[in-house]
Amino acid sequence: MLTRRHILASALAAPAILRLGTGTAHAATTLKISHQFPGGTIDKGDFRDRLTRVFAAEIAKRSGGDLTADIYPGSSLIKTNAQFSAMRKGALDISLYPMPYAGGELPETNIGLMPGLVSTYDQGLKWKNQPIGKALTDFLADKGIMIITWVWQAGGVASRSKPIVAPEDAKGLKVRGGSREMDMVLQSAGAAVLSVPSNELYAAMQTGACDAGITSSTSLISFRLEEVAKSLTSGAGASYWFMFEPLLMSKAIFDKLPKNQQDVIIAVGNEMEAFGKKGAQDDDIEVAKVYEKAGAKVSPLDQATVNKWRDIARDTAWKDYTGKSAAAANLLKLATDVSA
């Protein structure tokens, strides 16, 4: 007897469907795109949600409707931390996913949030066409994941009390860093750390389980952290926190598609990178306005302060990451070769 659970499991494991035409059947694929961020429309809302909607519209247009996608925001299809593993197994097609969330499964992915490693958008986006890009792409492909769109985001700090600008400001506070490596830096600065995805940060700060959260400018806005924060440290001018948050796809699912559909996905994915960069940079500016309006104190970061965080990171997180595996050591070496 088929239960609801069996039906749902079958639906998740079968992204490709057969669309019936007039008298004949032809293969048409409907992809499932999952992410943890608030849903909106193609024109309004979190730019990461909008990116997936523009992507879906474009692949449908260019494939003549043979390739479509359904969007599942707010982790409504699969829980946040489970999305990476689901793609590796072919149970989820696509996710716009914060790379270091996969660090528990593949420690090497924490290169996507290594404090002080990336200091500008252009530096991060250079990775794609440098040896680090090939090494990271090959590593992920071997694990069943494809990078479809390269997206980087600068971050800042929302605090329930005083601003956290320099490392010494974090002493004695409970802070969410966003990756194991960022947590190591915070602990070296005297903070306690809390590991939660950004969509759970509001509740953690509201209840006092967390004093401050470091996350992307977009998440600082989308998750309404200004409602529970009195201070914002903005990463608009300079930041030690850059998150690699790409559009990823299950390699098993991609490999099953006909070549013309694969070509459409790759082409549209490449074109979405400019959209992602602009969305992130716009939010770096917008976040200060949102927090000022809510009455929060907004503090900028300067390069000298960023360098303090980077110095701690080099002595702690970078060294620890290098010791994880030969692949991790190689990724970090190649990433440090990319100029700002």
C-alpha cells in the first residue's frame, strides 16, 4: 500500500517528468530548486530567491518549455543543512547553497568562508577562471556537485548590544560566525560560538541564545535581524567575511539531461553571475539604511581592522584548514594566489 511518505519520496527522487503532447509524448524536465531564503517574486524580495526565479524563467524560455523549474524557498522542500547531501544523492536537483554549510560532510568546502581570504567581489569571482576555480570545480564534481552560478556575498555583524567591529569587541559574547573557521577566529578573540544556519538566527538572537550574528548583507535584511539588533557592523566598504553561495546542481541529474538542455543550464548559469554580484553589492548599501531606520548604530569596517581579523585567521583557521587534507591544503594555496 502506498503511503504519503512513499509518494513524497518518489517525487523527490524523480525530478524528470514526461509531458504529454497532442497525441505524442516528449521528454520534458521539471527541476526542483530549493533554498533556505524567504520567497518572493521574480522582481521583488531576496535577490537569491529572485536569481533562482530568473534562472528558471530563462531555461524555460531557451528550451522552448522542455526544461522548467519549480522553486521551493524557505527550506520548504528539504531542510537547510540536508540540501547538499540531497543533491549529491540525486534526490534534489538544484540549490542556491552557502558552501560552508557542507563543511560537516566535506571539510574542504569551508574554503567558501575562510575569514580574510577574499576581500572583494572581483577577487572572489576571479576564482572561476583561475587554478583555484578548476580545483574546486573538480573536487565538487568528484563528490557529485556542479557549480552552475558563482555567487559571493560580503557580510556584516548584527549585535543585540554593542557594535562588534574589531576582534576584541567579541570577547565574552555568544556569536554566530557561519563556518567552523570563522568560529575558530571568534574563539581566539574570546567569544563563545553558536552554529546555526542564517534562517535560524533571528530566533537565536531573540531568545538571547546568541548575542550577535555574522551573516551576509542580504540575510541581515531578509531575516529582519534589525528587529532584534541595536548595532550593525557593515561590510560595504571592507570585510573579512565573504561567503561563497553558489547555485549548485546535482551532477547525477545534470548528466542525465540531453546535451541541448545541459547547454542551456550552463549558459544561463554563467549569465546569472552579473545578477548575483549586483544583488549582493546593492544589499551591502541597503543594509545600513534598513538598520539606521530601525534605530541601530551602524559602524563601518576599514582595512586596518580587516587586517586584524585576517591575522588571527591565518594563525588559527587557515592553519587548521590546511591540515584537514591534501585537497584542502591545495585549495587554500591556490586561493591565496588570487590577487584582490
